Amino acid sequence: MSITTYAELQTAVENWLARSDLTSRVTEFIQLGESRLNSKLRLFQQETTDTSISLASSSDSASLPSGFLEAIDLYYNTDYYRPTQVDKRTLNALRSTSTARPNYYTVDTAFQFEISADQAYTLTCDYYAKWDIATDSTNWLLTNAPDAYLRASLTAAFEYIRNTEEMLKWKQLTDESIKELNRVDSRTRGQVTMRVDAGLRSRDGRSFNINRGY
């Protein structure tokens, strides 16, 4: 059978478990498996953008965008200025009681800035979003790599029933799926070329070496 929707994934997990007494737990197994995939995968298909991050006047924090997993870039909409991301300890050392446009931030349960905003600002965030199959019903990952979802879900299932041998087997298979997905994504990104002005190209007119400068 095909596995392209949340409902079909639930049926597949039930079939592979062959345990009618675990039917009520299947959605839980899928959720736990997906959580593992979210913690390990950083694919191009997870990249998304929210152009309406709101930093209110006199506030030093802004809500994270929907499904936020990890920040890629954050910048002000007015002039594309990028505040610098730092760790929480560094941010605390930079904190000020005055107001201005923030220059530094860290990611916690929200975007935390080193200073309260002197006016309202809107920012754009490029970020990795979580897979959420229960909400979306289907997604790129399930369509293109249903084995990753199935293997991760079965890992959680066998952990629940305390079958260590089966759990370790499915965990290894899950890790192989994750490794392959990240490998293909990395290879695809590595093939991307940057367009440059004709005057910067080498004598053959086809390339530009950023290390040599020609």
C-alpha cells in the first residue's frame, strides 16, 4: 500500500506491529518518531520564511514563528539589517536598561533581545520548520521518504513495549534514513552555483574563485 497521508501512515504502523492492542497508541508512536526526525533533519524542504515577526515598542522579545525549529536568518524589514545571534550568557552581558533598535538576540522560547525597542519593528525570519504530519495530513518527507516516518514510529513502538532487540533494529534503520536524507540534501546544496557579474569571471568566462578573487 502507498504511504502518503497521515491516515495511511497510521495503517502502515498498525500493519507492521500486528498488535491490535496497540492501535490506540499508534498516533503517539508517530508523534514520538516525528520528534526524532525533527531533531535530526535539516533539509531544504524545511526552510520557510515569516515576514511578520513583531517586536513591540518597549519590548525586548518577539514570538517565534509557527513551527519554529531553528533560525537561519533574522533581519529588519526596513533596511535588511541583521542583528547578531549570540548565546544567552553573552546576551545577558550585553543587556541595557535604555531603549534603541536591538543589535543582538538569542533564541529561547521567543526571540530575546539585549535592549528594549525604542519603537515597533517588524522583522523577517528565515528558519527551519518542524514536520507536523498530524496537522498537515501529508508533507514532502512522508511523500518522498515514507520509510523514515515508518521506521521512526516503529522505534518508538518497540521502545514502548520494551522489546529492546526490535527497538535497536528499527533505531538503526531510522538513523540510516536520516543519514541518507541529510547526505542527499548536502550534496544538492553543494552543486548550487552563485551567479556573479561578468566582470568577475575568470578568463574562461565560466567561473569565479572566491579564495583567489578571480
